[in-house]
Amino acid sequence: MEKPRVLVVDDESDLRLLIKTALMKEGFSEIETAGTAREGWEQFQTFSPDIAILDIMLPDGDGYDLCKRIREVSRIPILFLSAKSDETDKILGLAIGGDDYITKPFSPKEVAFRVKAQLRRAGYYEEEMAAQPKKISVGPFTMDESETEVMKDGKPLELTAKEIGLMACFLHHPNQILSKETLFQRVWGEDFFGADNTLMVHIRRLREKIEDHPSKPVHLTTVKGLGYKFISK
């Protein structure tokens, strides 16, 4: 996914540089700036930003008019910067289509975080987040979100479906005692009655694959009379 493009329009060159630097520190790299409303509109048309930061007071107009022009063709988030702290100005900025209003003086880092917040609300990061596989990690073990593969120290383990099911239970509940009944119901989908030997065999085989010394397990331990505990070392 491409980096979000940010347009900053402010007549103070030092302030533009401060904001741009703060944005870059937060991971933004596609940033264009302008010092007038006319330059801002030209940049908007050529740069196609995903979000715009507009100063209210500009040499050749104001940010309100630029916001109106942008709103005629785009729904990108717009943040206003202003030395005016009057509530009426804030209401006007939001009423004409602004999404946030920041009063000077302000922290450039605050602006960067507000930019991120507006992009999240606009759904910009949803595709990126969905594309990133979610994993659960406990100690040296990692399981993918689909719970079909388990790795130890970055290397995949050759586990059976039942062994993967057991690992899913343990990794989702590290350092907790899980009873034999609970494990059997979750992995086999059946009541535990008379299945003690079946579970013990699978636990033994699982230890042979995940422990460095299966006879002296440090991860998958037995809690006598209660069940098993997976220790995150």
C-alpha cells in the first residue's frame, strides 16, 4: 500500500518545515507544501493528497475558501491551523467541511498524531492492516492467524492437525493451567470420558516436536491432578 500523501498549506515557511519534519518522524514521506491558497490549490490538483492541513490566514485568501474548493471535488480529511481561538471560527471551519481544528501555538508532533487519527477514521489504514497477517507469539513459538502453522524460532514445525489444535489452546492461554477435559473438548470436540490415554499420547508426541529435551519439558509441563500448562520462556 502506498504511503499517504499529505498537503500542508501555510504562509510561514518555518512552520511548514516543522510540520513536515514532525510528519517524517512519524513515518510519512509523501509530503508537499505551499505558502498561498493558489499554490495550495495547484498542489492539490497535481499531488492528489490523501489529507490536507490548511492555515486559515493566507496571503491571497483564506483556508476556508480553499477548503470549499477541495470539498467540491474530494472528501479527503482536512485539518485547519489557526491563530484564532474563537469558538465561532472553529465552528465555521468544521461547518464548511473541515475535520479538525488546531489552534496555534501547537506541538508539531500533535499535528502528526491528529493526521494519523483522521486517516484512520477515513479508513486509509484498513487495507494495510488487513494485509498484514496477525500472529500470536509466546516465547519462541509463533502461530499464524488461521491457526494452520506453528513455528519455533522462525522455523515451521511439522505438526498434525490435532497437535496444531493443542498448540492453539496453549498459545492462546500461556501460563494457565488447562484441564484435560478442556483440551479434549476444544480439540476433539467431544466429552473427555475415557480419553485420558489418547490425550497423553498426543501430548507426548507434541513434546517430541517442540521441546529440546522431551523427557524434561520446559514449555509444555504437566500439573499433577489438574492438567497441563504452557510456559512462555
